[in-house]
Amino acid sequence: MSRKPVHLAVYDTYADWETGHATAYLARAGYEIRTVGPTREPVTSVGGLRVQPALALDDVRPQDSALLILPGADLWDTTDDLAPFARKARAFLDSGVPVAAICGATAGLAREGLLDDRDHTSAVSFYLAASGYGGGGRYVDADAVTDRGLITAGPTEPVAFAREIFGLLGVYEGEVLDAWYRLFHDSDAEAYAVLEKAGAQQ
């Protein structure tokens, strides 16, 4: 089955561990993962990984994508350099294409006003409150939250972040989705049998 690609934002200081579960299992499910940088110039993650983006941000169109993933990065909190990624997230959501943001990217979306009218989460509530955004009343103290096409998670929840992505895109559902989460989040050996029986890749 032909699917639109998933676009993974990459930029200097991006947190390379936050999206690995999601992209690995999306790729196994048949999604092409296309990296998107500010330009096509190489970027370096916080872990020192050097990545050559496949696309520049200006060349990405919501109608050509299944999902935009925004990882955290030091730059979300120290400069306005990543604000164009938050504006692109707005274009995606306005077009009905989902966005998944984790860690510092949630603050970027808060500054863009995208969390004012959606349930959401992040590292802690006061982290987002420091942005001056108007969505404090919609903050949910949870590992990950999905509301109207937008997934948010804090920096300690890459597995829950992936779970929400898989559920939104229909990669795993029901007890299989729950088993995947229990295996990778809780090291629940019984979950492996559920995945094996369903023919899901672990």
C-alpha cells in the first residue's frame, strides 16, 4: 500500500533519542521517513550525529505528508531560529495533517499559539507557562496527549510519544498497541507474546 511519507524535522541540537522508537517502527510499517532541515545543509544533533536533510523546510507541503514530527532541541529555548518549524506545524494542522511535538518543540508550538485551544502536555506545566501562552488551562499531566491531530509529550516519554503516533496513524491498534507500549516502556515479557501472535514486528 502506498503511503505518504512521514517528515522528521532535524536541526542543530535536536534530541536524537526522542524520536527513534517512532521512526524505526513507522519505517518497519512501510512509511518513508524524510528528514527536513532549515535548509539542506547538514545539521548536528545534541548527541553529535551529523544529518544531511533530505528536504529544506520551505519545500515541505502538508498535502505531501502523513505526519510532521518535531523533536526537542536546545535551540527551541535559546533562539527564534526554529520558529519557522512552528509556523509549518500550523500550516499542517490547518490542512488537517497531524503534527507530533516532544520536549522543547512543545514550547515552540506554545509560542505559536497552537496549544491555546488543544489539550496538551510537556515536561512540566511551568515550562510552557514561561512562554506566556494562553493554553495553561488545557495542560494535562500525562505522558503523552493527542488532541485534534496534535500529539505532545515530555522529554522523558519517547515510548509514549511513539504510541500516540502509531495510534493516530493506525500502525498498531487496540491490544497490539497496548502490548507494544508495555514491552518497550515496562519491559513486560507477556506483551511480547501478544505482538508475536499478531505478527507485529518488535
